Amino acid sequence: MNINQEQLTIFKTVIETGSFSAAARQLGKVPSAVSMSIANLEIDLNLTLFQRVGREPIPTPQAVILYEKTEQLLNLSPKKIKKAI
């Protein structure tokens, strides 16, 4: 598991903006970087966080739970993030 604060920030922004491209614009990244970060987070967590149907990603129930904990996780050190998840 190699989860970092950047992945969590990107994940949080995707949830809040409703799309990978809007999150990329807000974060000053290219959409492919946001998509790759989310894909890697899903691999690291062994979860599907978004259903990719149509134009907008739809958060899964697991994504909603992770989102609820994201603020707490972002305030932790990288070592503590790994233990918390």
C-alpha cells in the first residue's frame, strides 16, 4: 500500500467537483494525471472508488466512506495514513 496525501487530495477534489477534468483544472493538473492517480489509489486500496459510466464518475459506497474520512487522513503524517487505511 503506497497511499499518499496527493492521492487523497486528488480523490477529495474529484468527489467535490464531480469529474476528473474539473478536478484537474482546479488542481492545475492534466486530466490524465488525475485519472492515473485515482486508478493507483484504487489499486493500492484494492477497491473500486468510481463507476465509470457515461461522462461523470459515480462514487461507489466505498468512495463515500473514504471521502468522509479524507479530511482526517490529510492531517496525518504519511506513515499514519498507511496505518489508518
